[in-house]
Amino acid sequence: MDIELWWPTLTPSTREWLMQNNGDAVPPELVTEITRAGGGVATDSESEQSGVSLSDDDVDWIETVANEEEPT
């Protein structure tokens, strides 16, 4: 499911954390909320920061929203 569909269903504190920590490994409690909302996450053991992360497209989308730009 596209982030535009599940983003609004996240709690404000989760959206804020994702904007402030965009691109970082996502804590387990947020992974649970994201997957319940229909979002996807991936285990990334090949990067410097192993853990669970969002897709590059989702990270880019969040950056756009955090910068108060209109997502495309």
C-alpha cells in the first residue's frame, strides 16, 4: 500500500518521529503501528545501520512532507 494511504492513519507522535528520524532504523513499536496501518518495512542487514527501515520511496516522501512540500 502506498504511503499516502497509510500515513494519515498513524498517530501524530509516530509521524513526528518518522519525520525527525527519517531514514533511520525504525523502532519495533513503530514497525507494529506501520504494518497495522498497511505500510511496508524491510529488514536491512547490509547497511551500516541494521534493523528495520522504510523503502527509499517512503523516505523520500516523508522528507517532502517534513519540508512542507507537496508530495508527487
